[in-house]
Amino acid sequence: MSLIKLVNVTKRFGEITALDRINLSIEDGEYVCILGPTGAGKTTLLRIIAGLLDPDEGEVYIEGRPVNGVPPERRNAVYMFQEYALFPHMTVWENVSYGPVIKDWDRDRIDRVTSEILEMVRLAERKDAFPHELSGGMQQRVALARGIASGARILLLDEPLGALDARLRVDLRTQLRSLVKDQGLTAVHVTHDQEEALMIADRVVILREGRIEQVGTPHEIYSEPRSIFVTSFVGGANFVEGNVAEVGDSGSVVELRGGLRIQVSKRGRSIGEKVVVAVRREDVTVGTEKVTGSNNILGMVGSVLFIGGSIEYEVRLENGERISSRILLSDAPKTYRVGERVVVSFPPERCYVFPYPKAGLLKEIEAV
Amino acid sequence: MPEVRLVNVTKRYGKIVANDHINLTIKDGEYVSVIGPSGCGKTTLIKSIAGIIKPDEGEIYIDGRLVNDLPIEERGVGYVFQNIALFPHMTVWDNIVYGPKVRCLPPEETRALALEMLEMIKLSARSDAYPSELSGGTQQKTAVARALISRARLLLLDEPLGALDVKVRAELRYELRRLVKDLKLTALHVTHDQEEAMSISDRVVVMKKGRIVEAGTPINLYVRPKNIFTANFVGEANFLRGVVTQVNKDRSIVEIRGGSKLVTKNTDGGVGDPVVIAFRPEFASIVRKKRLNRLSGKIVDVLYSGSIVRLKVELANGDRVVVKKALSFERPTFNVGDKVTVNIPPKDILVYPYPEEGLDRALALE
């Protein structure tokens, strides 16, 4: 039996359908990230699980029990807001023990649980501090501690790391995950940061315009994206348009702009079909020699960027198309300069092929 | 020729020294980013240059001219905030022409300028839209156009992408750089996002507790950070404590806790000095062959994120290090519990004197 189950959950705000028949099951002990761009319906989904919003249609089950109409405090789930919402006039200790005190636990138990949890989030030494005396990262941990102290089995986290500095956010990701796992809790974590979701989650749910676009383990989402949108939103890629020119047993040939032909190992296409081929930047290598078994295209280095320990080349191909390649600095045998003539190579097995989208390619991949 | 020069710039808030004797020169046409954790003083610094904050000590020169007593509008700077500060009841066009109108520029000149700005940010088609009808990224581009219509040659960007989604942020940052380079502006960009700074800047300034820790090109800061704080703040790094046991001309030996010895390219210190060695997770590898600098351990966690796998390895002495690898197509599989050997090439080991304040404090982000 799933711990949380959503069946055909729909929510409308006026004319906007924020959630459109969502079906999702979350198992006990799972860490699930809901990932999507702004306006995808992520927060609405989380609030419906929390009981802060009622769905217009569909049912929500927690521990097998239908909870439509059940107030938030009786759902065994605690919702953590983007803003930490700590009580400013209470110390760290008072904030964390608030839930247990309200629930009228006996003094010993309150003390034991509170100090245990403060120890866990490494804030035992700051128990007498007030929220404003703490850094953002510490306040975030206090909020988390308070959530855990409430005794709820389900943590609903709405962009829990969103208000923190980029560097600190990376540090806290793994801490958050181990905390949830160590306590045997179940977490539903909403984020727009694909890197965060991939690193932290057991399973990722990609939401787009109120619908689930794909659900899978981080590895599945990354290596078997089912749509152009998912490929672009998670990991990113080069996208080129073309027409299927040949269909064979081991794959197909796609003709790109300017008559350039590339081999792709995906089958099930028909000759003449207009398609989009996606290749991850990190699957493209740049060199001076052709690579056997790969697609090799001549080009010229257009720009060289240095991104978080990787080198990213943008190469202008002979047909005018641009292809980016991203290589870990430690794996780059040598670096090329702007203007140098190079060969870009990528294996047929690493090409994703999608039917050309009706609304155009840009709509699927544009973020701005 | 907007060159910016700061000489001993100091700003205090009560007992807190937000900027402590800052000396920095930004060259004409340079794109410089300032990074550092919350409270490091980076915002105070950019606001001092803008003229929003007055330093207690020191001098600020723009174009060789002392500007300490000049108000913001006479400094020739364009300033863009994190919180997109467009007038909500005005269209894109009206927002952009607001400055020239207030300065009573002739209407024809204002119009020409505005058209040029809209062209620049590729928004000519949306000049009649209201901010609420635009995405966050487009709103911020409008704010940049509004800042530049005054013909400012120095662009001050205060967390300009901070309020945007990660993906939008990543795309807009390149547009910002292109704009600055195309228009031959000088830019100072404050951000808490080190990846953003590293990918678009000519030079990056790292600040901590009101001081400049280090400044350099992105690649130098990444590969050869001079300061241990930089090594941690800019990119990922592993840190191991040890003692120098041998110093030769171009190699030294550091014994880490537990007795394992590592050969390093060189170190400042002498025999017996307590040190911290650091290395980037991707420069280490899991090896089978016999090589220099092998540390045996056990995999305790395997984290995949896209094309990258991070292996957390517990060494024989109990220390934990992370090894980061690109997933190749025919990937070897790593499992928790596997016994492995970690290799770190001598040239990729950074050696720092053991910090007086202790390692944790030297690396602290908050």
C-alpha cells in the first residue's frame, strides 16, 4: 500500500487548470522531488497533499485513508514553507519543541526528543539563540527540526533550499536527504532546480503546465527522457532539426540542414518524417581526429566557456548549426581556442530522436 | 574609459566591518564578478561604487575621477537590482524612457535611444507589454535596458539573476556578458552563485568577512586557488589533514592522518608543519594499477546527477573523500561496499598551512 496516493487530482483557479488529473503514488520511506518550471503547479500539488488546498476533483489518500476534507493537522504530514516561518520571539529550543508541547507530551519526552533532533541538525549549541541571530542555513535547519519534532511521518518541503546561497544549498542537499533517510521519513520536495532534484531524490516527478510529463529515478529521467521538454529541462542538450532519410535494422539516418547526415540508433521512424535530434552536451567530444563508430562533423570553435569544473565549447558546424560540448576539465586532454578547426563526435546510441513538435521546437525548450 | 579603482575602502556598521580596506582595480572593458557567502560585504561594495552607500574611509575613482562625494546620477553608472524594480503600471516602453523623460531630453532623442535599447535586448515586439505580462527573465532584461539608456558605461549588477529560475538564470547570464562585451561596457556583477560568476567573468573576486580573499581568472581560481577558503567556496573539494614529512626541490611528502603518505608537487611549509591538502573530486580517480598516491578505502555512497557520478569513499583512517567522474557510455558500475583505491596525481594536490582558526572555521560558509 502506498503511503500517499493521488487519483485524478484536478485543481482550477478560475480559467487556469493548475493541476490536470494527476495520478501519483508515493511509497513509505521514499524521497520524491517534484520538479518543474515556475507555474507548473508544483506548490499547488504539495498544498493539496498537505490539506491546505482542496482539489476540485479526484481523491487524495494518506496511509490508505481518503483525506479529502481532513484538516492539515490530522494528516500525519507537515508542510514546510519556502520562508522558514519560525516564531521570531521564541528561541531555537522553543521553536523546535513547539509541536510536542502543543500535543501535551510529558516533559521528559519533550526534552529528549527536542535535544535529539537539535543534535541531529547540529544546532544543539545554538538552542538558546533567537532566529534572527542565526544565518539563513541555520534557520532552515531549525525549521526542518521543528517539522521532524512534530512527529509527522511525511515531510512536505516547498523549495526548502530556495532562499539559501548557491554554495550552501549544495552542502545542505545531501544533509537533507540523509536526515530524512535516517529518520525513516517520507519526503515530497518541490524544486525548480533540476540538479538538486537529481542529486537528492529516489524518484523525480516532472510537472509541466499542470500535468505529469514523466516520473522516474534520476537516472531514468536523465538517460531516457520521454520528451523534448524533459531533455531540455533536465540536463539540457543540443537540439537539431532534420528529416529521416534512411531506416535500417540498426538505426536510421537523419539528414540535417545543408545535407549533413547523421546516424542515430533509434528505430521506428518512417522515411521523410520531420524530427528533432537531441544530443547531450556531455556526450559530444571535441578533437582533431575522427572517432570510429561515432558521428563526426567538421566545425570551428566559436566559444570556450569554463563552467563549474568543465569546459564548454560551442562549435560552429559546416552547415551553420551550432553544437555544444561539455567536458570535465580533468578529462580534457588539451584545450582548443576560438577559431580552431575541430571535429565534433557523438555516438549514434547517444542521440535521442523526437517527432517534430506541433507548436514548434522553441516552445518546448525555451526557458525565458 | 570606465576604469574603477578602490583604495582602502572601509565601511562599518556599528561593530561590524562590512568592507575592510578593500583595494581593487577593475580595468576598462572588464567583466568582474564578486562572490562570497551572505554577509561577506559584496553588496556593500557594489553599493559604495554606485554611490548608494558612503564609505567611512578610502577613495573610489571612476574614470580616474574621485567620486566619493558624487551622487549616484552623476557617476555614469547603470545599476540593476535583484528585485526587478520596474514600474508595474507602465509599459516596457514607458519604463525604458522614464529616465530620459525625467531629465527632459528632447522627445526625438528619447525615442531613438529607446528603440536602440529595445533592439539591444531583442524586445522591440513587446514594447507595449506591461511587466506583469512578461516572464521574470524578460522583466530583468527590461531593467537592464532602463539602466543603460542613460548611456552609462559602467554597469553595476547586484544579484541581477537572483530572483529567477535556475534554468532562466543560466541562459540570461550569457546574454548579459554578450551585451557588456558588445557595447564595450565595464561590468561589476555581485552574485552568491559561484558557477554564474565563474562562467561569465574575466576575473572573479572572492570575499569573506569584509575582505578580499583572492582575485583571479576563473580557471586559475578553480585549478590553483591560493586560499583554502576559495578552494572550498569555488567548486567542490576534498580536504585532508596531514603533516609535511619531507621537502625536496619540486616534490614534498605529506603524511595524512592514519599514516598514508602522499607526494605533492610542492608546499610552502617545512618538515613537521601541520597542513591541509585539498583536491578536486574529479581529479582523483579509482584505480587498480599501481601508481603513486594510492589511498585504499570503501565506497559508502554513490550519487548520480545527470552525467556525473559522485562516489563517497571512506578511507582507512576514517576520513571521507568524494571522487567525481563523468559517466561514460559503457560505464563501470560502482556499488556501496566496494573496496577501492583512490589515486590523486601529485600535480593536482593543493597544500595549505593548517589554518590558525581551525579547518572548520576557515571553510565555514555561514
